[in-house]
Amino acid sequence: MQLVDSKRFAGVQIADVWAGALSYSFNHEDDVTSQNWLEIAEDAIFNIIVPDMELLDVERKSPFLNWVVLMELCSRSIKGCPLLLDMDLFILTALSELPDPVGDLGGQ
């Protein structure tokens, strides 16, 4: 995993646009344009962005790590904390503590 500056990477800029459009759409679901965006997004997510559903299988280490990092970024954003401060350390720590397979985290 590599966190980059969206100002320097066009692909990340496109992802930022998508994130903004979807955020607006989820918060304005009654709006006709929002409904159209959500329909487009559903098709794009499952047929273009994630062509292999294994990439979403959080019982696998890499997708689970991505989910953990996303939750940490959301938490930091909500708290108004710097998003990338010591994120490399967070990722290394999370990665070292994850069992393989991740399904071993289940509540048995």
C-alpha cells in the first residue's frame, strides 16, 4: 500500500472526484442527479473498479488491511487529526498483528 498526494497522481484525482460525487449523492438520495450517479457508481464499482471480487474479501489479508486503514483514515478525519501522520507506522503495526488467514479474527 502506498499513500500518495492526489495533486501529483491523476488517477487519485479521479478517485477524489468520484468520492466527492458519491458523498454528495449518498447525502442527497432524493435528488434525481444523485440517483443517476449512484446507479453509474454501482455498475462502475462492480464491473470496472473491482473486477475481481476477491479484492473485497476481508477474510484475506490485503483487503482486510485496506479496510483497517480506511477505518483509521475515517476516524482521523472525523477527529480532525492529520491523516497521514505516522500512517506508515500504523500500517506496519496493523500488518504485523494480522493473522494469516484473517478469518482467524472471527469470534469463536
